[in-house]
Amino acid sequence: MSFFKQVLILALLAGLGYGGYWAYTEHFAPQTAADAAGQRGSRPAPVEVAIARLQRLPEIVEAVGTTRALQSVEIVPEASGRIEEMRFNPGQQVEQGQVLVRLDDTIARADMVEARAQLTERERTVERAQQLRETNAVAAATLDQAEARLAEARAQFDRAEQRLAERTIRAPFDGVLGLAEVDIGARVNAGTVIAWLDDLSEVEIDFALPETFFSRVRVGQTVTATSAAFPGRAFTGQIDAVDSRIDPVGRSFRARARIPNPDNTLPAGMFMSLELTLSNPEVVTIPEEALVYQAAETYVFIVEDETARRVTVRTGPRRDGMVAILDGVPPETAVVVRGLHRVRDGGAVSVRSQDESASTASERDS
């Protein structure tokens, strides 16, 4: 083949190649890109939704406090002496007036006998003086003097009787006794602590709350108390008193709750966590995971006719993974909870409810 023919064939092939490339770029490539973009834009985003429900969602404030006995006193003697008898055991339930401790009362009893004898003698002296005075055998001054000595004897008898009574220590009210601080035979002085007596039929808990709740806390509101010492158990009581002052430094106020404790389960001095129910309204609730935050705005995506729509909401109390929606979402509305990163306002979605997802997962696991 001649050189001219070879050059002609190469030129023809180059022209055919250029023509084919031009036809592809002008007619086929733009159409294919547009079709691909259209297909990507029309594909619905797979999402999971939950239905907004009306339910009661209590508004709860948390606080901490320490238990205190309804009544609590130190068992102390009013006189000095040696302990002769102790009639209680630590942790024992005692009744009002029950004898707890006896001190040595030998001298007090002797003083009592002496005072009684003197009182008897003075009473007889007054009787004789009254009889003699009726016959004018004695002067009125003599009778007056005898009556004065009788009053003195009665006062001495009362003092001796009180001193003897002080040798016996009784329970001032019903309660539970703590550990004994002294032993039998020990000599104690007036004011020496022998034991503690606590009335634990109810316990009081003082706690502090921020001043923003001052107008909403009232006597009679329900309080639930829990302790790490009793896992899984809750103790229910009521607000018994609210302080009339607010701490100007901490910006808080004190309240007092009273918790029934009939079986003496709660001791004095135990740390407790409290939950105070301020209100229990019926509100629209959705899962917290449906909320989307952007700057100062909070919004959700609701689904209508398989189309997502962005709605700004105002939230309220939260509890157990649910949040109250005060404005923006009516009841029985489908709200997107999963797949939010694929959703756009006005975009198509493929809906699957949480219940369906849970049942599918259960079938897959089984």
C-alpha cells in the first residue's frame, strides 16, 4: 500500500473518532447526568417514625436531704449518782413513761422518810393548835406559826419526793433507743448522755430547692424518697412545711417533708434522694431522639403523605426518654425518630414505624 493511501486512511479514522466523541458529548452525556440526578432526587429516604401520644408526664424536681426523727432527745439524768439498773437494750422500742435507768436512791429514800415524818408531826401540831384555839387556850399567832411550819414541811416533802423521782429515768415519749453510752455501775453526773431516744414513727427530711420553684411548692404535695441502702424501694410522703425565707447567697429556700415510717425502717441521719411532683398534666409526648437542635431553635420532622415537613416545637418536662411537646405537634402525628440525617424539609420518605422495626428485629433474632 502506498504512503498516500495510508495517510488517507489515518485521516479518515481520526475524523470518524472525533465525530463520535462530539456526538456523545452533545447528546448522550448531558442526558445521562440529568437522568442520574433526577433519579437521586426522587429516591425516598428510609426513616422510622413514632406517633405523638397524649399521656400524663409528671413534672418532677429532684433534691437531696437527711432524715431526722420526728422527736429526738438525749436520755440524761437530772441528778448525779451511780447507775444501779438499766432496763433497755439498744434498738428497743419503748413506750412513754417506761423505766429506762435507775440510779442508787438509798439517800434519797432516807430523805423522803425523814421529810414524811416531819410533815406528819407538823400536821398533828396544827390540829392540836386548832383545837386549842377554839377554846382560846392559845393565841392566834401560835396557830399561824404552826401552819407556817406545816407549809415548810410540805415543801421539804415535795423536794424529797422530787429528788427520789429523779433517781428513776423514764421515757418521755414512745420511741427507739440507741446504743448505751455508759454501763451499769458507772457514776454519772447531771447531763451525762446515757443513750438517744428517737421517735421514728415518721421521719422528717429538710431539703433545699431553687427559688424559681418557690411559688409552686405547697404543703401537701407528694414526695418520693429513695436511698442507696434500700435499692428498689421508694418511700412516699408529703411536704409538711415550706420556709418563708430565701437564702440571698444560694438563691434557694428550704422545705420539709414528712415520710411515714411505721416499721422503723428509716433511721435518723440517713442520706436520701427526693423527687417532688410539681404537676402531672396530660401532654403530647414524643421520644427525645426525635428532637433536632440548631442554634437556638428546636425542631422535628413530621411525616404527611410520605413527605417530611420540618416543624419548630416548644418542649416541656422530660422523663424516661420521653419529652413533652407544648406547641408544634398535635396528637397522633407521625414524627421521624431515626434516619434524620437523610431527611430534608419537603423530601420524600419511606416510612417504617418503631413497632414494625421492633417486630422485624425480633423475628431476625429468633
